[in-house]
Amino acid sequence: MRIAIVGPAFPYKGGGAHHTTELAHRLAGAGHDVVIESWKAQYPSFLYPGQQTIDAPEGKPFPRTRRELAWYRPDGWLRAGRALRSADLVVLAVLTPVQVPSYLGILRGVRGRAKTVALCHNVLPHERKPYDVPLMKALLRRVDAVLTHSRQQADLARTLTDRPVTVAEMPPHLPARAPGGAAAGDGVHDRLLFFGIVRPYKGLDVLLRALAAGPPRARLTVAGEFWGGVEETRALIASLGLTDRVELRPGYVPAAEVPTLFAEADALVLPYRSATASQNVWMAHEHGVPVIATRVGCFPDQVTDGVDGLLCEPDDVDSLAEALRRFYAPGEPQRLRAGVRPVDDAPLWDAYLKRLLAA
């Protein structure tokens, strides 16, 4: 089958680019003729305040990647769509409604000559704008099918379109692998890790308040880009008396630095208020680290409570503080670390490809 994936790839960074690239490799490995249509300019900078691109690839780039799309060239969208008419399947990787105008231009160029699937990382953003729903309706009603990564997201997609909606669990596409698999524990560090882009829905403020109310010896490293700046977080840390217990490492974390971050942590904490699909549990488990997460999105399916991590309630300081206290009970960090196993990604990818192609 001739398949075109339209989405971010290196030099763009982050989960979307990793997923697009890994998907292309897996489809090609299954015998399909695959190309990635990527971007030379994906968003205006004011719509994405973080670092958009990186200098060195994380993982193996897909060789058949074209980088000609630009947000400021609508003629290029139409031209790309026309070039894709000979494909059997066009997969649009949807990360944000901001992409919709360009995708509508591509679909106009395709003109129904190829089957089209909207692969939705998020059907709608966690923090919504007034234009998000009408844009996503316009897109999802023009494709042949929709693929989401959770039942909740599928239900949401069905409120926006009458096209067929398929659910497939997002498989691992990790930027950094642990050498030789998950590392064995080497004692308790009294340090927790919050990792990734800092946005309101991810609940860092809840974690900071829980840390202040939780075990007094526990410290926290926050590593990732801060959308909207870091000063509000610094002020909250100071007001909670946590200045000596919280280390901020603002900025994008290159894949080469990820193993060291996890090696220094007793647990990864995911205090999200809401979630869809995330790689963070699998990333922690790849590095032998248990996870403390809220019961949202995919986390209850990926964390076995009391075996390789702990679960608590979302947006609930007391529940998270109690989880931190339970985690640091004598012997618990070592016991939970011993229960961690890296994920076997082959069956997940096999199932994912079958669902995508069936859609």
C-alpha cells in the first residue's frame, strides 16, 4: 500500500514528531511504500512559545521525508494534496486545531482520490480556544475516518463528525532508551521528577502544594519547557517554603540527558488534571522508575497501583500528598521499583497498525 503521513518530523521535536517518524518506520517495515510530508515552518512562533526544532535527531530519521509545507504558504498545501492523489492512504497527524487550515488545503488538493484518516493525538486541546471546535468539526467531517488513542477521545470525536471513529492505544515511541533495558535501583535518592512541558492541565501547582504537605525529606526536580514563563512557578515555590527542595531546569531536555534525570529520581510524578495518551509512564518504566500518577487518561491502564507505582485523584492536593507519603513509607520505593518492567512494544505496534489500516 502507498501511504503518506502528513505530520511533524525532525528537525521538529517532541512526541508528535517521534510518533510520526516511528509510525513511518513501522509501516515501511510491514512492507508498505511510505513517505512523510513534513514542515519547514509548522506554526507561527506566537502560537508555540517553546522551542520548536532541535539540531540533532533523536532516534533514526525516516529517509523518505519531505519538508516543504509552511504555515504561511497556502498554495503549498494545495500542491502537496495534489501530489498525494496517487497514494492509497493519507494519514493526517492532528496535534492541534492550528493545523486544520493547512490540512483542509491538503484535502482540497487530494479531492477524494486517496483515502484519508485523521490520526488525532488530541481531538480538542486541554486548554481550549473559541475556534477549536469549529475547526476540528471542519476537518473531521472531511476525512474518511478518524483514529483516536482512547475511548474518551473517540466519544468526543463522535460529537464532531459522523465519520467512522476507531480507537487504538498509542504505542511507545520513546526518545531515549535505557541501555540494556530498565536500570536496577541503587538506593533511595529522596528525589521526585516532573518531566516535560509545563502547562496548567499537567498540574505542577498541585504537585508543589502536595510536596509541601507531604514527606518533608522529599525533593523535586522539574525539567521541561515552561509555557508562559517560569516566574509564577518560582513565586509559588517561595510561598510554600520549598525553595531548598525544588530544582527547576527550564528548557527542552535533549534525549541524551533523559537517562541521567531518571537515574536521579525515585519516581516520576504525573499530577495531570486531564490527559489523553502519554508516553511518560512507559518512559519512566523503560528507565526502571516507578510512577505516581492521577487517575486520568491512559495512566490507570499503564500504572498498576501498588505494583509499579501509585494512583491518586486528579486536582486533589490531599490525595497526591497521601500518595507521596505512601510512596516514601519504609521499603516502598525499593519494592515499587522492583515491580517495574519495560513495556514490550511489538504487540502494541502490531495492533496499532492493524487498527489504522482497517480504519
